[in-house]
Amino acid sequence: MGVPAAKLGAVVKRAVPFALTLGIWFTPVPAGLTEPAWHLFAIFTGAIVSVIVDAFPLLTAATLAVAAAVLTGTIMPAKAFAGFANASVLLVIVAFLVARAVVKSGLGRRISLAVVSAFGGSTLGLAYSIFLTDAAIAPAFPSNTARGGVLFPIVLSLAQGAGSMPDDPKTRPLGAYLMFCGMASLAVSSALWLTATSANPIGVEIAEHFGLKIDFGSWLVASSVPTLAAILLLPPVLYRLLPPGVRATPGATAAAREALRSLGPLGRDEKIVSVAFALMVTGWIMARTLSLDLTAVAFAGLGALLATSVLTLDDIAQEGGTLATYLWLAVLFALSGQLNELGFMGYVGGRLASGLQGVPWLAAYVALIVLYVLMHYLFVSQSSQVLALFGVFVEVGTRTGVPAPLLAFSLLFASSYFSTITPQGGSQNVIFVGSGYLTQGELYRVGGLTTGVCLLIFLLLGTPWLLLVAR
Amino acid sequence: MRRACIRAVRSMVTGGSGYGMLRWRSRLARKAPWWLAPAALVLWSACSGPARGPEVALAPGESRAFTGTWSASGSRNTLRLGPDHRASIVSLTGSLLLTGSRGLGIGFQAEVIGMSDNLTGGQGHCVWTDERGDQIFSELRGGPLGSGSAFVGTITGGTGRYAGLTGEYRFRWKYVIDTEDGVISGRTDDLVGRAQAPASTPAGKPAG
């Protein structure tokens, strides 16, 4: 009796996204949109909903979606497959492979022991060490994807060093907690510094056309209070949302120091990985100054690791999970980009925002921020959303009387912290998602709640602070 | 009842185990973020305008004014013709939202392909497509594509209910942002224009 019911449940669950897709598809196209835009929205929504209700894994949903989009003539094949050549997508994949070298060489274990020896008294201590390390290095990295490539091997080593394995149900929660801390820390540290992600300078450039001059210092002053509050609050909040199972590790600090001593000097592979990693980090930091391509820097590092046999072709061949990540990320990246190109994002943003005309400014302000954050369910790139919607929302908000500096800063900070709302909400997330520690359900549930917590912090604490300091 | 509601909300927020009838709900909550429903409602409300816009059919010879906003993004390929001279091919698509009750409807998907020269200015061709697939064609002329540059569009015709349409529109790019990876994005919020239907359509039917 139970088995058929379970099977029926699974069938119903799988039928829901298809029904939703067909329902939207055959609904008359709203005035102002075109048929391809509406149909692509139907396909994209079906794919995302199927993942959220756990009907299909991301890879299955993405491959079905891209096939449907091309075979129905909704978008051209060249546009649908463009994500496979996208630099950000490739950077994620290469960063993931480089992380494997850090772990394989033993350097990751050494780093994790060093971190544990300093912060290892409790799991919460480890989480704070991730947030603080990321916040400290963030201003030097113009790309949070590249920063994710630096942070991920450390977090992975911490998880593995603590005995947490993705396939072991007993030990997995600790790794899942640390992985999500990595994602959340990248989201809030990107809001802390103007130079911590490529979306921030784009937003500042647009804000200039609304009469706002934002520089490194004024950004830091504006972001400091809400962002530092988020850094303080998120580790314990995530601790509740994703209980790691291990609370305190009283002997860990001493044990880590002892283990670190017993490791002795750096081995050959560790030295090579250290040098390659240091050169990659330098390249990423200096990318803008030296006109270096971030992805090419990552490829150079990966090439060096392969040439020196630190990574072998066998290692690469075992990275089936990376291939799966590459496939779904590239597909979703392209489909979301096409939704924007076909005018869907501008249409929805414009219609929603203009519906707020005549509303008292405080209500309009809150509504605009909430809408802006929720719309990130449809985006796979933070920069794309800033380019598509930031100007529209500032324009409408200032027309309803919202102070422009308040709205601009709040939207710009949201453009960073909303990245955890979905696993594909920021390419830096994908590196952590690919580790296998976090389940699909956890990613959407905890991602949505983390974004909600950040939204509350930035609205309740950030708004009065911005009214005080933002000019 | 109140307790049950509180338990349900709590289980949705924490993803913790539910009780009795609420168990399936908490399982669902573990999979779906609690604000998916409001998110869907919000999105639906944005798209739930009339399936057809306000009456857009123009009587033969009728002239109508329209205003709107235009958000566009795409790519720019630049050819350097010397230290101070650059020419670029630009391809843009986006959403053109019209305002006013008797304009040309709610909006269009707008596509532009054009050339911009930083010394001589920009020109291009533009297609607006509505929800029925009917199109309006125009030619654009203006300054080099960039923030603040002004453009004039000349409507040269269309298809379906816009067949034979003529007119003109003007706008100024409020901002145009070029990103490092060749993506270009811009927005104008002051598009104004006027369109006129032909005195009689080629088939002798009223436009629209």
C-alpha cells in the first residue's frame, strides 16, 4: 500500500512542473511581451520549480529545459548553448579542479590544521574564521567567483579534516554547515567592500547617472554596520538552520597543533600548489591593473598543476560531478540570459516597479527591495540583474520620493546578499554546491532563509544607518 | 487551531519534523522556500496585465503620441581606427514599456542593430515586436552610443496592425554601461514620439 502511494506521490511531483510549464505556455502572451519570451519563461519556471519541489535534480531539469527551448524554436541553438563558452562558468569549473589539487597535495590539510589550531575550539569558531578570512581578503579580489576559488579549498579541507564526508549521513552535516558558511560569507563580504565583486562597480557607475558619487570610502561607511551585523549573526543563524552535529571540539586545537608539527616541512606537491595558488591569487588581485583575464589566470594555474603532475589526467577523469555542474550551470546561465535579452526581465521589473507609483515612499522602498531580491530567483548572474534592473528600480523609487542614496545603496547591497537565494544565484555558490555536502532541498530552503535574514538585517539596521550616513 | 498554525509555520521555517497531518507539509517545506508562493504571486501580478493591451488599432490617418522607457542590453564589438577613433557594431535587445492610455499598447520587445562611430555618431535599424508578433520598423540616428547621447528614430513601416505606420520618436540614453566582457547595457526614460497610420491600408482595410 505504501509503495504505490509513494510512487504515485513521485509521479505527481514530477507532473507538477510539466503542468505548470504547459499552463504558462498556453496562457495568452501578456501585452508587451513576445511569444518567445513568454514561452522561455514557462520553460525556465518549470525547470526551477521542478528542482525546488525535488522532482528532478538540477542537471536533469536544466537538460530538459534547454532541449525544450531549442526544439520548440523558442531560442536559437547558438544562444542556448552560449553558456558553455562563458568565462564565469569556466572559471567556476577550473576553480573546482584547482581545489582538488589543494586537497590532493596535502596543502589543504595543512591549512585546515592551521585554522583549527587557531579557531578549533568550536564549530561556530570555525564558521567565524571563514567569515572573517573572507571579509579580510575580499577588497583585493574584483571577482567573488575567484574569491570562492580561494575559499573553497580551505573550507573543503576544514570539512574533510574534521572527518566530514559528503556520502556519510552522520558526518555530512558538519561539512554542509561549513560549505553554506562559505557561500553566505561570500555574499555578505561582497556587500562590505566596493571592490569585492564585479557587480558593485557596475552599480556605482549606473548610480552616477542618478547624481550619486560613491567611492571606496563612502561605500565602506554605508555598508559597515549592516554587513558587520550580518557577519556576526549569520554563523549562529546557519547553525540553527543547518545543525552541524558537532558543537564543541575541546581537544581539537591541541590535536591540530600536534598534527601540524608532525606534518613536517612542505612536500614537493605542496610547494608547487602553494606557488601556483599564490600566482593565481596575485593574478586575480592584479587582473584589472594588468588587464588579465580572470579565467585565463585560472587556466594557467590548472595547466601548471597538470604539467607538474600534481594533478593527473586520472584525477580529472574522476571529476564527474564537475562535468554535471558545468552542464547545468552553463544551461541555466544561458537561459536566464536569454530571458533578459528577450526583454522579460526588463518587462517584469518595469511593470512591478511602476505599479508602486503613488505609494508612500517608505512602503515603496521596502517593496522595491523585497521585489528586487525575489526577482533573483530568475537570474543566474548578479551583474546581469544589476545591469537589467538596478537603474529601473532607482528611477521608480526616486520618483515616489525614496531618497536616492538610501535606495541605491540598499539595492546594491541586496545585489550581493541575494546570491544565496538559489544555488545558481551567484557563480561563486556553484563551487560549494559541487562539493556534494549540501542537498538540493537544503540549498533552496537555507538559501531562501539566509537571504531573508540578510534582508531583515539590511532593512531594519541598514535603513536607519543609511539615512544617517548616505548622501 | 492557532497552535497548529504556529507549528506549521515553525516547521516550514526550521524544516524540522512535523506532527501528524502537518508532516507532509514540513517535508514540502524542506524542499520549497516559504516565500516561493509570494514570489510566484508577485511575478504573476507583473505578468497578469491584459493579454491584449489597450486598443492599439489606429483608424486610417489617425496620429497618436506615445511615451515610454526602454531598457536594453547586448554586445558591442569595437574596431580601433587610430588612437582617438573607434567604430563599433552594436546589437541590443530589451523591453520597451509604453505609458499613456492611448499610445501604441503596453510595450514591445525592442531589437536594434547598429553602428556607432565616436567621431561621426551612430545609426541603426530597430524592430519593435508586440505580443501578437506584429512589428514596427524604424531607423535610428544620433550621437555615438554612450551615456547622454540623443537619438531620433524614424518609423518606416510595420507588419500586421502596424502596416504602413509612419512617425518619429526621440530619446536620450540616460546611461550606457560597457562591461569588461563586451556586454553593453543602457536605459532611457524619456522616449517620446508620434505614430501615424496610413490614410488607407494597401488592402483597403483599417490598420489593426
